[in-house]
Amino acid sequence: MSSFSVPFEARYARRSDLRKNALHLVAAADEKGQQKQFFSGTLVRPRHVAELLRLLMTVVQARYHIPAAMLNRILAEADPIVTSSEDRLRFEGLSSCCGVYCRLDLFPEAVRDGQFGQGTTNVDFNPPMLAALAKVRDTDKIEFVVEREGFELRKATESVVEKKVKLPVRWIRGLTEVQACQSRMKLFHEASGPDVWRFLRSFPRMKTSNREMWVVAAGRTLRLSQRPSKDGLRICGLERLRVLESCAATAKSVQMFADEVTGASAWQLTFSDSRFTLVVSPEVWRGFSGEGQVLHQLAGKSWPAFVRRVKTRLRWQSQVDLKELQRQLGKETDENQIRDALASLATQGLVGFDLSTGAWFHRELPFDLSQVEKHHPRLKDARKLLEENKVRIVKVTQDVAEVLVASSDVEHRVRIQGEEPHCTCPWFSQYQNSRGPCKHILAAQILLEEHHNE
């Protein structure tokens, strides 16, 4: 695991304080262009929302595959991101091992007198806050206020003090990678909340980290199978899904999605006023931070001007309308080009993907985004190969390109035809394209783009 972390690009507007008559939590994250206060509202079902936030923090603080000696440091860096857009409040987070992503969407129905503005901040949910959430009842009056300076939960007779934190680089990589996985996912199954709750309750109680299982439909319910199935949803580490057991019974419906490229899957619980999404990596030991699905976009430099044009039209939309963007950019613009631009912006933490709508949404992660490319080892190695003149073009035609890359006393051949590049290196032989491109393919891609632009 990377030991790097990224400090806030922000300043505290005021010191954290202790208030006897209010539960007050503040964490700093000041982004230019955001409103000072971009959300406020009183919860309609406070206990329901408190349970979902506790579920989110259960995931964020979980470690499904990580050395125990590193646990204390990692938990100190485990903090959810809060975004307010035109019609919802979103909480996002990653597990400590970066193998599970979760998001809670609160809709206008979840609050009374809700004021939805525009902005993103990072919030430290420390133990006193979690303890306070555990005591919330539906008879309590709970108010959320989100500002550039942080998050405030107002409740009588409670108090919480917050501390400044640093954000792990793995979160930057993981949060961008998981969006790429979600954008390719297809719906596999759908079931009612009570049926899914009963299914989760039937899971074996021992760990299944090294066992492949398939979730298959059995009438209106679900069952587990140990045999591969075309219509089955592959899962490793069933214990990662068990966290949903606490809230699944009250969900109106549960949808299950899968990414055929990586094998990642997603479970989405829909309630009358909210939605909870859980995305799990294909293996317990595989964190999203190492998937490499965004490396092609990070390496590409051929059309930054168009990406900037798309970026200027993002207005904190909870659903980016491709047709409206196409109208704004000109009829000659292709929708696929806009999709590629949004995928590129996702690598910068500027958009996320919503499975329920099949569309991107705008938010700006409170990270120093210049760190994203810096901490991708494969991309750094690819640029080093180019700097050392170890990459040369053999053939370029309209249909295919061949490039030789010298690496480790061996010259590997990269062949790019259509959207499926191939390389003769051992890494590509093991993973193919399921974990993003190898450094040789990245080096070839960069050189070919430079050749094309000459």
C-alpha cells in the first residue's frame, strides 16, 4: 500500500469548537467557485438517514485486505466526501483497502425546507459523531448544514469536536478508477429489499475471500452457486456484501450490476427518499486504486482543448445531459466524443457515475488533482521509457499500428488494432486488458499520438 497522503488544498475558516447545546462537526475544504453554504435541511426520517450514514462509515472504516499493523494510520485517513448538487446530497467513500466503494444519495424527499446549493467538502466522521448517529431516533429534530468549511449536524444536548486530517493518495486513484468501472456496468438482477435481506442472511459466516461464487436468480429471489453461469453475478468475498444486511430489508428494490471487463460488481439499494450504492472489486485483494482503467485517458494528450470546453459547461449537475451538451458544443460534436471527454474529466475527480441513471454527475473532489498522474507507477514508467528513447514505431496504417518497446533487456511488440491493444510482455499475458494497459502499451499510445500530431 502507498504511504503517501495528500493534504487539503484549503484553510480552516475557523477553529473547531465544542458546543454544549448542539452537535457540531466541522472539517475544512474550501473550493473556489463554491457557495459558502451549499446545503441545509431538517431530516424527515432521521433514524433512517443515520443508519445509512453509519452503513457508509462501516464500509469506509473496513479493511478487507490489509496488514493489521497499518490499521491505525489508515483509519485516521478514512473520511467521506460530501457533495451538494441541484437536487441531492451525496456522501462518497472507499474502504480502507480501497476494494469497496460506497455512496449515499439523499433526495429532496429526505429533508424538510431543504436548500440544495453547489459544492463539495471532506468530512471527518470521528467516533463521537458515530456514537451520536447511533442514538438518533425518528422523534429527534436533526438538521444538516454543509458549507465550504465542513459539515454540521444539529441536535440538542450533544457535542462533537473534529480534527484535521490528510487524504490518502490511494483514495484519489480509487475514486477515479471506480467511476470508469461503473460507466461500463450492465444490470444483471433486480429483487425486492426483503428478498435480498433474506439472501444476505443465508451467507456462510466464515470468510470466503478466496472462493468464487455466483449470484443467480431463483424465481423472484436469489441464490448462491459455485458453478459459473452466464446469467450469474460473480462475487469473491461474500463478507463484503454482508454490510448491506442492516438496511436491505427496508429497501423498495435492489439492483445488481457487473462490469464484464474487470469483474467488479455493484449493489444499489433504493428507498423512497434515498439510494445507497456499494461497488466491490473483483477480488478481495484488488483495490480499485490499482486497476489502471483510467490510464489511457491520463496518457492521452491529443484533445485537451475539447475536454476544457466540456469542463466549462459543468454546473454541478446531478445528471449530465449528453444531448444538451451536444447542443451547446455544436451539432458537429459526436456523443461518443463527449463521453470520452467526461471519462477524461473523471480521471481528474471532476465527475462521478450514477448507475441508476446511467449518466455522469458533476462534483469536484477536494484533492490536489495534480497528484493523480504523479502516483500512477505504470504511467511514470511509460514516460521514462519514452525519455530514454526505448520506444520506436514499426508500422502505422489506417487499421493497425505496431510499436517496439525495449524493457528489461527484451524488446516487446505492441500491436494496436481497434480498441483492443496487445503486448508480448508477461504482465499483459497475465491480465490482458482487465487491469488497464501495461507500461509498454501506454508508452506506445503516447508516442503514436505525438506522431499523429506532427
